[in-house]
Amino acid sequence: MSAESNSAMQIFTEALRLPPEARRDYLDRTCAGDENLRHKVQALLRANDRAGRFLEELPSAFAGERVQQIGAIEKPGDRIGRYQLQKQIGEGGWGVVFLAEQKEPVRRQVALKVIKPGMDTKSVIARFEAERQALALMDHPQIAHVLDAGATQTGRPFFVMELVRGIKITDYCDQNSLTTRERLELFIKVCGAIQYAHQKGIIHRDIKPSNLLVTLHDGRPVPKVIDFGIAKATEQRLTNKTLFTEFTAFIGTPAYMSPEQAEMSGLDIDTRSDIYALGVLLYELLSGTTPFDRERLRTLGFDEIRRITANQHELLCSRALTEGLQQAEESLDCHVHDGFGNLLACRQVHDMRHVVHRAIDAAAVVDASFDDL
Amino acid sequence: MSDATVKLEAVERGEPGAAEDLFVLLYAELRRNAAVKLARELPGQTLQPTALVHEAWIRLVGDQNPTFSSRAHFFHAASEAMRRILIERARRKRTERHGGRYRRVDLDGFDPAAPSADEHLLAVHEVLDKMASEHPAEAQLVKLKYFAGMTNEEVAEVMGISVSTVKNYWTFSRAWLLNEIETG
């Protein structure tokens, strides 16, 4: 710090104490012979006159606006209630899934899903609680239980689920080179689980490969449906005050969205959306891709998606699916005399929902012939 | 003994890198706490930097009988950390306004006055280091008052000067900064 700086500060402060007309003389005295110093102080005095409220309003920085996240909040090692997070095992537009250890009343490992910020936690939890009773009444070997729900310290909703150590159904089929018949068998088992839930009045609303995990029991692949009850609880409602400009975060899974879901008319989604999603799943299992190209979907605007889904998707799906079934029958090397019969007979019908219903019927028949699990 | 106290003592002993360590610790703590509070999403919420800084003090040092100079080190480091957080945020907002990545915005909370507060923030930040080389005490005061939101009395205590000196420094600083921003 120079002596000059110091004096500039002192002269400035002193000058302000004097009435304006006395300042000039004061500067003459104190800055005699030092034009630099005088200029400095004069500039400062002028600035002071203009200062007004400058910097008087301190940065409140975080005012009136919702920030999504400043870095990750929950992380391995953290404790949420009686669960200790161990490691992250999944991530999506809706939030993050952790492997966690439940401490009490029993010690066991669970899957803990924390929903991203931006949701009205109270209503998410409320919607979940409304279904909780019904969910608790479900007891099916292919349905993973949701064990608990709550809010984290940071105010975000979380769900605790039975831990399913498996891989998603499409990956399982591909990695293990499952034959058409084996894929159909898996599919029928999934249908059986969904039908069971529907009979209890519970709709999944978000059936897609990542919610269908395949595990092995005695060497046999068993699909397990996860996330029952969560999609409904976390479903976003559109309000006219909110802008959604980040497409994928909002839309969820367009490839699996049924026409009535895409419409977002506010009408209650019923079991038909699940049936539709199952049809898309079957298509994917048989052909290795969804009826609509995922990449293409991502680049479309929301309105276009709605239009396509509502008008054409189902038609195209149905056509594609029944072609797939045609090929399936051709590749089957045995005479179909079990539950597949009616399913494959659908190939003439060109209605994917019809196909799925036949698969559900097949599940009832075929169930008896599979080992008890 | 808390992590922060250990680092504070290291700063006092003049250990190289100790100040940097302290800064990093406070930066992480303040940022995390801000995120926690923001996640609560209370309507109409304004989150004050000064609240975050004081909470960090209580949480990290609180009952550990810090010395006077420890306290000074803490608040200086905290105000620098707060400065960085505020600047990062202001820059990100500026990028977004100019067509960068979009985020979901709640129009109810939109405050058209906010941009100019951010502009001041960024402008002050840019000239503050220059000020510190010519007027270190005054610059330190700006950091404590403006970035950490401390009151005149609190600043006086941390810097070990009188309240009237604080006020003089503040008047001078505003004039200096305004002049530098407009003509520099």
C-alpha cells in the first residue's frame, strides 16, 4: 500500500466532512503540487456523489428462484432416516437410485430411490400413501415390493424398494441369446404380474425394460417388475405457470407412452396404458428395437410426439408387432399346443392390445406349468 | 477438535497452503448448505449469504474457543468462498439468459430487477483484486460486508477496527469501486 493511496483515502474522508464549498480549498492545501493525487481524490468525490444506492443492496444471490441443484446432494455414506446409502446403482430423469442398508427393525439391503428436486414433495408422498394400502396387499413373485417412502432432510421424496439384483429384460434376452420361445415365455410371465396388479386395481403407468429386471432362480430367468406405485406418485401435473423446456426430463419415456398418456387430458389413465406399454415391450423383445426410433423421438418437439403417438403410433405398433409374431411362429420349431397358441393366432389381427390380452390369457394357462418360484 | 479449527491453527502458524485449505473447506461447506436450503424450495424464499456464513461458523467452529485472529481468518476465508459461489452463480445465470442451456423457471418468482444486482456483483468482483493491491484493508471490508453480508459491527469486530472506521472505509470503497467500474 502506497503512502499516496493512504492519503487519498484520508483526504477523501476528511473532504466529505466539510461542506462542499470548503472542499476546494482543502484539496488545494493537501494536494499542493501533486496533481495525480488531486485527480484521484476529485474522481472519488464525484463518484461518491453518483453512488446513490450502489452496493447498498447486498447480493441476496438466491432470491425468488428455484435452482435445480448445486452439485449432488445425497451421496454414498449419507444416512436417510434408518437407511445408510452405500453406492449409486442407477440414475434417470426422475432422480437417483442407491444401494442402501436398512438398519432397523431388520438389517437388510434395499434399493433407495431419491426423486430429483422440483417436485412437490408433499403431494408426491400423499399420492403414494393413497396407494400404499393397495400396494401392500400385492404379493406376487414377479412384483418387487415398495417398502417405505418419506422425505429426505433436503425435502426430496424418496422410496425404498426391495432390492432386485437383475438386469433389464431386453439386455438379458440379448446377452443370453434367448430364443423367440424363451422371450415369449418371459413376456408372458411379465403379463401375469401386470394382470395380477390390475386385478387389485393397481396400474403401473411406467412399464419399460428398465422397470423389468430379470434375475435367476435355480437357473431359470425370472422377471421382476419394479417401481409399482412410484410412477403414479411422481407424475407431474402441468400448470400454466410452468415452462418445461428441458424435454427429456419432463417427458419420461416417450417410446412407451400410450396415446392417452400423451394426450395428457387429465383423464384418469387406466389399465389400457399398461397394456399398450406391454405391446411395445413385446415388439422390442421380438425385434430388438422399439417401434419408434428412440433417437428420432428425442429430437422431436413435444407437440409432434403427441400427434404421432395419438394418431399413428398404435397403428404402426400393431402392424409391426403382428409381423413380429408371424416371424416368431415361423421360427418356433415345435408345434404350439400350450398357451402360445392363441397368442400367435393374433398375427392376423393387427391390434397390439389384443395381442397383449392374449398374452395375459396365456399367462393364466401357462402359470400352472411353470415351476413354483 | 474440528477439521476447521485444525486448519485455522495452521493458518495462524503461517503454514504454506493452509489458507487455501481453509478456503476449500469453507467453499464446500457453504455450497452444500446453500443447496440444502434451496432444495427446500420455500415460496418467496431469499437466501442470505450472511446466514450461510454464520451458520458455517457455528457448525464448524462454534464452541471451540477460537482466538480473535482465528475468527478473523475464518470470516475472511468464508467471505472469499462466498464471493466465489456468488460469482459462479451470477455467471451461470448470465449464460442462461444469453441462450445457454435452459432450466425450468417458475415465472411467479421472476424478478426483473435481479439482472442489475448480478451485473454489479460481477463488476465488483472484477476490480476487487486491483483494489486490494492499493487499498487492502478497504478491499477486505468489501468482501466481508458485500459478499458475506456482515454488519458494520461484525466487520469492526473481525477486523479489529472501530465502527466509524468501518463506515469511512465503506464510503470510500463504494466511491472507489464505482469510479473504477465506470472509468477503469
